[in-house]
Amino acid sequence: MAFIQTIEFRTSRIDDFLELAKKHELDNASASSVTRALTTVDLDNSDTYMLMVEFPSHEEAMSNSELPSTQAFAAGLGELCDGEPSFHNLDVILEQEF
């Protein structure tokens, strides 16, 4: 089963974040083990977002976090956040498609 990391963050600079995320995708495409990434906005909490990144496994996610481009992305995200981001590491135990 897959592994998902979520990052919940607040920012008043979402356009800057989206630009950073697109640049990271281009810089990291050949080395990354990311299979899917979603950025969502919380409609009930202004300026609150959730980034969900899917990997084939926890081990591949941890290897991905060591890449220089991933570390640069994390530093850039930190600069754009209003407060500390919240990270969650999740093993998928059931996947359903309807």
C-alpha cells in the first residue's frame, strides 16, 4: 500500500506557494518518488491549506526528503507560512475507488 504525507499550513501568500510548488515539480521530476500531490484549501478556515503527497512507501518518502530540491522546497514553504506547518505521516491501510 501507499504512504501519504500531509502538510497543513496557513499562508496569506498562496500564489507564491503555488509558484514554489510548480518550480519544485520541475526541479525534482526525475529524482522524485512522488506519485501524486494535491494542494487543497480549507473552505471553512481562511488561508489554511493542506498539501497531500503520495509515495509508494514510507522508505521512499524518507529518501525523497533527503533530496536537495525537497529540502529547498521545505525551506521555501517555511518562509511562506504564517506559523508552523503541521506534518502527518500516514500509511494507507485501505484504498477504495468508486
